[in-house]
Amino acid sequence: MIKNKLIISDVTLRDGNHAVNHSISREIIKKYCEEAEKANIKIIEVGHGNGLGASSLSIGKSLITDKVALTTARKALKKAKLSIHSIPGFSRITDLQKAIDCGVDIFRIGTNSTEIDTVYSQVKFCNKKKVEVWGVLMMAHLVYNKKKDYLKKIKYLVDLGVKTIIIMDSAGIFLPGDIKEIFTNIKKKFKVNLGFHGHNNFGTAVWNSVIAHKYGAKIIDASIKGFGAGAGNTQLDILATVMARLNMKTNINLNRLYSLAKVFPTYFKKNVIKYKNPYSEPKNIMSANYGLFSGFASKVDYYSDKLNLDDIEAFKAIGKKKLVAGQEDLIINALYNLKKKK
Amino acid sequence: MNCIIIGTGKIGVDLYIKCLKSKNFKRIFIFNQDKNSEGAKYCLKKKFNYSSKGIEGVIKNLKDTKIIFDATSAKSNIFILKKLRKLINNKYFINLTPSINGEYVIPYINTNKIPQITNLITCGGQTSIPVINEVKNILGPKLKYVELVSNIAAKSAGKATRDNIDEYITNTERAIRKITKVNKIKVMININPAEPPVNMMNSLFFELTKDISKEDLKKIKNSISKINSRIKIYMPKYNASIFETIEKKILRISIEVIGHGDSLPTYAGNLDIMTSSAVHLSNSIHD
């Protein structure tokens, strides 16, 4: 059924940071990288949930610096490629240079899909430094419309010389039919490597990924036990198994992967933040329905708890504000106004 | 007096209209180098005193000019100043790009003395530095770290803004350090595609070494109202407000900036505070 080559890119140590308020430690990175490599994972992404340089009071402070995280991962990885996520506006060129110095292999530069042209200077910099640069269309549903605006955004990246593009369903709103349409249309027009990054708010992340692969995605992002922002990501252990059932060779050692999935929660035992299996709560379902960034969930939880607000009411309020990924600082403004009205 | 505006982007065009309204100028000249650009078409349609002769055109018209406004981009600014620096000894050059050329000026802070080459920093800088400066003066060594997140509407972010995000951040941070002497800072920017577009909104986070005292909070509240009333002179819908603190060691202040609505829509407070500050400064320059 599926003929394209498949590479699974493991985002546990980056997107997963959203689930534990960016508290993934040096020890966890080391242990995880070693085990993931034994399971034959090819690409491992590391960093703050919002990527390079994003550690901040507004989004959440990382427990460790980018440099510590990246050098720890670099040391632990022998074969697998080390990748980072970078959003211009949070990160800057000097951060990219630091990441180059730490030995990062893949630079995934992304923005909210509507504003993709803001990747310009970072992509140019990576090209100049001759490092592997990918483009990431975050919140891709914002350009999925009748006018097929996503094709214009892809063209912008292709014209900039980007050879690999990830379609990121940051809100967890896409259904398999949407994925089929998007990938078919891109493949028709562009010769570019494609990838898909799912979130599981509607319980469709694994199947969206399978469909994305069937219609042209070479790279699929996934995380162990779905550990990621909001309702979590495409669950790596399920995805690898399903792909094997579909006779798709990923070279992943499933037994090793299952052991990793079993042991993973124990990594957090000594951690301040309690490990929780990602699960699509009503608020996550609603968040996706509003097309909000999955990563908002932890902030909304924190502030609605402090202000004694119902989390569903809280999501409704920020849904109306149409906040996009990166606007964590305005969540509190919206919730304050909600509180005042009461 | 006479002035020249270089650049016909969103900022250049709005500056032209504000210069007209200010009645300070006998002659306003606006230049770019591409007569087919959107901005050039707008200038021609509105019958502005416009030329597409670029920097050579500017040089030819320097003679009776008192103020040159640079509303191009960070990269063009470096090229323009290279060409002009020796020719503008008795003139004022006001840099509205995020390049680092010129001395930093915030009308709220530097009122009496205008440097010959002025750097208006960035929209985030113009908006937040008055607040950061006052809070720093009140908290002193109790202030550990400052973070600024500026949110602007996608429709108010032109090509120069999008290509210059790094320059924007670097220049804003450099100016905050230089003017307020707060060293541990972080600046971030977000572009919001929501429709209808959102007003420019800035979030400031001040991290303290200990819980904020009632006295300090009261002093800060007072200085916020002083800042609001003084900036409202040139930016009538500038509004800074304190958020009741949830974390006692973190003080949050938001600043909403709504523009005049001259050529720019009112939500583009980020662009408007640049053009308004530039024209406000020019009020204190005379022939």
C-alpha cells in the first residue's frame, strides 16, 4: 500500500517539554537519547517546547539552557541526527550559531503558517552556513482553505531554497480527509520532501500520519506515549507498530521501543512536575475545535486555577480572541477580563 | 523648515501625512527607488511631492532641508547613511529603521536635546522603555530580569519588519540596556494573523529578587499614570496598566497602543508610535 521511504522523527524531548512545563532535565535527555538510539530512531529533536531561545516568563522557563540540552544530546547520540525547532521572534541568529557550535544536524525553522515569510533571515543564515534547514508550517490549518493558501506558503519556502517542509497540525484540528487533500495538492505542484507533525486532540494523530505518509510525507514526527503539548502528539509506539502492520519498513526495533515507553514515566519520578499521560480532555477537544495552539493547555490550566475559573470557560474566552502559538502572554489578559465580567 | 522622507512603505507614507498635519514644514519631499511599488502608487494617487530617484534624488535636494527621516529598512539605512553622513552636518537625521545607527531617543525621556543623528529604536522600544525605566528607578537592585513580548497584527507588519526580525530584537534589547541599565532582559515579538486585526499589545514581565512591597507597587502605579498622561500628548491612545500580581515576585504590565488612524489603521499602533514620535521630536527642531 505504501511505497515512500519513511523516516520517523522523534519530538519527545522538544514537544514533550510542553507537558512538563519545560522541565526536562539533562539526565532525562541523556537516558532518553541512549534508549531511543538503541530502538533505532533516526532523528531526535531537543529543546524548549517552543524551540530554540524560547525559555521565558511568558511561555515558561526551561529547567536547563539550550546549550546544556543540546550538548548533552549530542554527546549521547552516536548515529541519530540531532534536530532543533526554531521560531524567529523567540530565537535569533546568534541562537542558531550556538546550535551549530553544539553540533546540531537539522535546523527546523518554523512560524505560524500565515507568517511564513518571517523565516527569511534564519533560512538564509542556515543556507550560508551550509547546514540542513527545514521549513515548518506551524498552525497549518490557518492556511488550509478554499483558496489553498498553503500552496503559496510552500512556494515561498521552496523559492527560498528549502528542500524539506513539515506540515504541523499545532492545533490538532485536521482529519484524515484534510491531510489527504493537502499532501496530494502539494505533491502535484512541488518537488519537495514533505513531513507531518500531528497532535491528538481528536484522536486522529496516528491515522493522520499514516494518510500523510500514503500521500507523500517522507518524515513523520512522533513522540513516545504521545508525550507532547495539550492532548499530545502522534504516539510513536503506536505509529511504529501500525506502520509495521502496513508493511512499511521503519527499521525501528519495536521491542526496544516498548521498553522505552514503559520506562519513560519513571524518568520523571524525581522531577517536580508530575508526569501525566497525555489524554484528550474536554478542554483539549474544545481547544482543537477553536483551532487554538495545543501548547496553550498548560498555561490555561495554571491561570484558570489561580483565578478560580472553569477551564472550559477559559478556553472559550481565548478561543474568541483567536490567539496564535507564541501569544501565551495574552492568555492571562483574556482570563482577567473573563474574571472581571463575573 | 523643509524635510525629506526616504522610503514609501507604510511608515514613510504615514509620516508624510503626519508632517502635513503638523504644519511645521514648508516643503515635504518623499523618495523611493521603485515607482511601481504599492507605496509609490499611493504617493502618486494622493499627489504627494514624490520622486523615484532614490538616494541620488535625496542628495540633490539636501540644500534647504532641515530634517531627513529614514523610513526604509535596517540594511538600506546603513547604505543611506554611508552616502549622506558627510553631507548633513547642519541637519537632523531621524532613523526609523531598526538599524543601530544614531543615538537612541525616546521623546518621553529625552525632551530637550536632540542628537544630530537620532535612532528611534523600534516600536517595542518606544512603547516599553518609558515603563521599564520608571520601574527600574523605583525597584533598583530588587529588579532581576525584564521581559518584553510585543504582539502586532499581521497586516501591520510589512516586508521590512518581516525580513528584519533579528535586527528588531537586537536593537530593542541594546536600547533597553543602554537607556535603563537593566542588563538581564529578553525581547520577543509575535505576529498575529487574527481577523479583525488586533491592536498592538505589549506584555512586560518584571522579575524581582523578593516579593513586591505595597509601597513599591503604589509608586509604580503612580508613575504608570504619569507615563500615560505624558505619552498621550503625542500618542493619545497609549495605555499602560498593571495586572494584579498572581506571582508576588513577578510584576506584569501591559501596554496597548492604538494609532491615530491617519494613513494606517488604528490597530497598527506599532507603526504609529514610530511616526508619531518622529514628528513629535521634529516639533522641537527649528530652522
